[in-house]
Amino acid sequence: MEPSDNLSRQTCAAWDQLRRPIWIFDAVALRGVYANPAALALWGAESLQELLARDFAAISQTVKARTDRLTKATADGSEVSERWTFYPNGLPVTVQATISTYHLADSTPVLLFEASPVDAEPEERRALEALRHTSSLISLFGDDGLPLFANPAAFAAYGRGDLPFESRFAAIENGQALVARALAGEATTLLSEVDTLKGRRWHHLDARPGLDPVTGKTTVLLNERDVTETVEAQAAQAAAEHKAAEAEARQAFLTEMSHELRTPLNAVLGFSELLSRSELNPEQSEQADRIQQGGHRLLSVVNEMIRVSEGAELAATSEASPAVVNLPVPDRVPRVLYVDDSEANRRLIVTVLRSQGFDCETENDGQQGLEAVRTGDWDLILMDIQMPVMDGVAASRAIRALRDFRSRVPIVAVTANTLVAQLETYVAAGINDWIEKPVDIGLLIEKSLGWATSGWRESVPDVAGTRELR
């Protein structure tokens, strides 16, 4: 063989006389450097020039990782002995190769292969190829915890394996426990964080006892899968579910607190205001004013607690409500249906509206309110939200689903539940406006008159005289 400029003629002449296949491969440049006649026959090449002209740049990532491992493992002068299967001209050839680092004349390090053909069984060849090309990380450790073997996937993850088994683990005690169980004869699985060349990753590990086919000593066979993406996705999902549960619990708490505090305050402030407007002696008038002041102070505290808990200003203002068509003077008595499960609230609203000339009737829950709308003729519905049997949102949806003019009657929510998300639910259910409890009597009268006389009937087709139905 004609040696290259980087190889000694004397060395090449000596190798050329050997029956053992010997070749040199540059793992960095991915090119052949030399092969003796026995290696040319092994590779199915007619000449050295033909072999060196072959393009090795397209080798698989597995083979590239394997040659990288060998380069690092033999850099200190060590030798590595392992089986290789080649495919010259498409046919598999298995050899037992001894690999070492050889330095060319210009000091370039290359891999020197010295091979002996192996008559391996087909199943053995296939098993070896599967082991080398699988994405699973396969490692073999001795009973001292030091590595004996790593397939290309394991080498790509951890690099040169000269550290004890447990050093891979973020929590060393996990590795110690895993190897101890395997050496005791127990097959064990574990999900653990490990330190790889890519950083800290989550691996699912399967460790089980075995025997070293070379020495016969007890070994630990480790099979690993990188499940980082799955673990992180599950953690993100769990965090999202926890956050959603917290938000739901907070919403339920705010709803309950708002209802339980504002509902009784509605009666306190409403009736004290009615009292203050009646004919009282000076002492009684002062007492009614004190009730009013205390109630408003308590209401301010409740509102602030809810605002802070919600984390944003509530949109329960008339500016956030749909515009009310303007307070004309009605030429008839407006008919108002008020639906609320609180007797005190019903008495208050009825008292206020009747004092202003409204015809106001009441029902105790959403189901009764719906029946009253189906059978009656109303100019306005005032609807509480949190009620038994059927709540105000469900009742409003059912009213909007009616197939006659009654589906168009304005609905104003009168409720203590005025968080932003709740108000959006009301609008989606067909509720036109809302009044916050405790009720501001002036605002109640203003909105009731505005919606009851808004002219909504003019948009209803005049079928069988429904516009005139009174």
C-alpha cells in the first residue's frame, strides 16, 4: 500500500504484511486515512484509493456518537475492545475491534482499528445493532458502582463514564438506594432528576441485577428514558389546575361573603332611609341617621374587602352598565315584578317603588318569577341572583327564550354579587343592567323608571295587539 504523507512507509509496510485487518479513521474530519489489504477485503474495497474516496460524512448520529466516545476514551493512551458491525456493499460484517488513538506525523490524533472477524449469530448481530441504535440509555455497572459499558445514547447523555453510579443523580441518595436494591437482587424503577451533558433532566430509570458475561461478577443493568418534557407538562398542568381551583374557591368565597353581608345591609340601609324621610321627632331622626351612617361605614368596609380580594376595581357602576334610555314621565302606572328570596328585601323594594307610584309585585325564587312572566304583562323585572330552586341567571335565560313579546321585557339584576366575572355572566344571560346591594334608593327609582318607560315594546311586532296588552 502507498502510505500518505502523514504515515511512515515503514509502519505501513509492516501493517500491510498482517492478516489482521487494520485501518485508520479520522473521527473529526470523518474520512479514512489508511487500510491494509486485510482491511480492504473486510470493507469490500478494490484499492486503498477507492476506500479513502468513500464519503463517511453521512454516517448516522449513533455511529458519530460512538466514534466521539472512542476518541475521548482512548485519548490518554487507553485501548477499547468492542464489537463493530459494518455494512460494506450493503452486507453486514461483524468484528471484534481493538481501538486506540494513533498520532499522525503532524500530531493529528486518529483512531487505529485492529479487527478480528467474529462469526456472530444473526440474532446476536441484530441485538447488538438494536442496542447501539436505540434511543434508550443502556448502561452496565459493576458491583463497585463503576461503569463497565454504555451504549451510544447513554454516552451522548453522560459523556465518558468514569464516575460512580450515584454521581449522576441530583439527589445522590436516590442513586445509592437504586444500586443497592439492584445488587441485592431486586428489580427497581425510579423517576429521578439526573445531571447530564444537557443539564439537569428527568429520567425514568429501570435497574436490575445481572452477570458480567466477561467476569461472571454481579452487575447492575440500567435502562433510562428521558421523560423531562412529560414531567414538565404534567407539572404545568397540575399548577394550572391548582391555580384554577384557588381562583374558583376565592370566587365562591367572595360570592358568599358579598351575598351574606350585603343582603342584610340592604334592609338596614333601605329601611333606615325610609324612616329618615318619614315624620320623626328630633331624637328619632338622629337615631335613624346614626343607623344610616353606621350601615354606610360597614358597607364601605365590605366593598373594600371585596375589591382588594378580587385584585381589581369592580365594574359594578352605572358607567359599566348598558346605557339607560332617558327618567319621560309615564302616562300610566309601570308594572314591576321583583324576584327575591329575602322577605326583608321584597318588603323594602315594594315599599320604595309603591311610594313612587309603581305597581310592584314579588315572587320568592327564579322558578316562580319565570311563571309570573309567562302569565303576566310587566314593564320591568328586578331580579335577585342568588336564590334557591332557580337562580336569577337561569331565570333570565329562560325568560329570553320565551317565544312572545315577554322575552323582550327589560331585566335589571338587584344583587350583592357584582364581581367583574359575575357581571359578564349576567350580560351573557340577557340581563340589561344591575343595581348593587345594599340598594341606593335614588338609583333604584332612577333605573326602574328609566327601563320601565324605555319604549322597549315599540320594537316588538304587533301580533294580536300585544303592544296594547295591559
